Amino acid sequence: MNEQFVYYLAYGSNLSLQRFLHYIKGGEYKITGNYHRGCKDKNLYFDQNKPIKYVLNDYRLIFASQSLSWDGGGVAFIEEKENDKVWCRLYKVSLNQFIEIQEQEGATRNWYGRIIDEATLGYIHELPIRTITCQKFINVFNSPSKKYLNVIKSGLSETGFGKDEIDAYLKTLKLI
């Protein structure tokens, strides 16, 4: 049976390659001190040196809920919003890795239990694009911690967005 692949659309702390790799490889993410079990398949199916920049139109990035890992700040979710956009990074992963990433992100806590799939996001290089977000709209916004925001900034920079672009983008977000 052939392995199935998808592009995982990252938009929060997983914009950072260092952060994202802990979901694939496992180990302790030093910035939060959290240990991640990683995926059973620890292979990388993307080129770490060639990030794929992606802009998701008609969605917005919000910060909500509360994460003790991120000093009690909110974490990133996306929701539909006409004429808005979310800056993202795409990672090619196996379908099984995608499922395990969702589990590690907290799908059981309703945090990232909703999959937005290719019916909405489409395809790139003939592979489906998928991401995860909250099950239902979260009406409890919460500002991200400085530590969390710095990881997002770092990930945006790694992905190829310029410093001035990043600063302008972050000013458009509801950071509360």
C-alpha cells in the first residue's frame, strides 16, 4: 500500500521549524519544557531548508483559551473571516503523521479537534492541504504570551516573511 501524504498548514507556534520538529521527532521543547512523544514515523518528507510560504485567504488568526505551557497566554486558532488572511507555512507529512500531530496538539481537549481539509483549502503540488483548529468558535479571546508571540515571529521569519512585513502583519491581529 502506498503512503498517503498531505500538506499540514501551520499558522501558530508550528510556523517555527524547531517547534514543529518536536511533534515529528519527539523530545523536550526547551522553550516550554514540554515533552512530546513524536510520531511513530519520524521521517521528514519536506526540505528543512526550503520552507513553503502560504497565505490563507478569508480566514483570520485569533488567540484564545489559556495555555499553562505558554505562561497562561492564549494560543492560535483560525476561523473564517472574509477579506482577512493568515500567514502560514506548509509541511509535507504522511497522513498518519498528520493524525498524530493533531493528537499531540490536544484534539481530545477540543483545542484542535476540527480538521479543515482539502475541500476547503485545496491542493498544492497535487497533494491535499489540511490543518487543525478549535472544534467550535471560541468566544474567549486571550492575548498570547510574549514567549509564544516570539516563536510565531521566529517561524514567520524562517518561512521567508521580512521583519517589517511581520511587524505590520502582527499589528493587524487581535492581540487584545
